Amino acid sequence: MNAVPVGPKPCPVICPSCKATIITKVDKKATVKTHLMAFLLCSFACGIFGCSCLPYCMDSCRNADHYCPNCQSYLGTYKR
């Protein structure tokens, strides 16, 4: 199955699995880049409390995986 072109936010598509017209369900996931940014912030910010958690709280540092809310099938990923 080919992935559906998606963006960073929920978007309207026709699910290739169940053929329903839906608004995608988005699940944000941390990537290797997110972990690297957190490590660099921790290292260079001299361990300021909470500073290294910022990449995990920011949507711009995480990928957006899109799923069908009806059949739960994977539709695609918007990579940061």
C-alpha cells in the first residue's frame, strides 16, 4: 500500500483500506533528531532544568504519523 501524502496536521483523505472519507488521526512521535536536539540542549545549556525536554514538547521536532480513525490503518508520515 502506498502512503497518502499528508501534512503536519489532521487532513481530509479517502482511506485506501476502508474507502471512507475521513479526517486523519495524528500521532506525534519523537525521532533520532529529537533525541539529538535534547542531548545537545542538555550538554550546552549546562543542564538547566527542563531545557532538554523542549524538543519533546514541540511539534516542530516530532514526526506526524497519520492513521484512519475508522479502521486504524497507517496512512503516512509527515517528517520533520
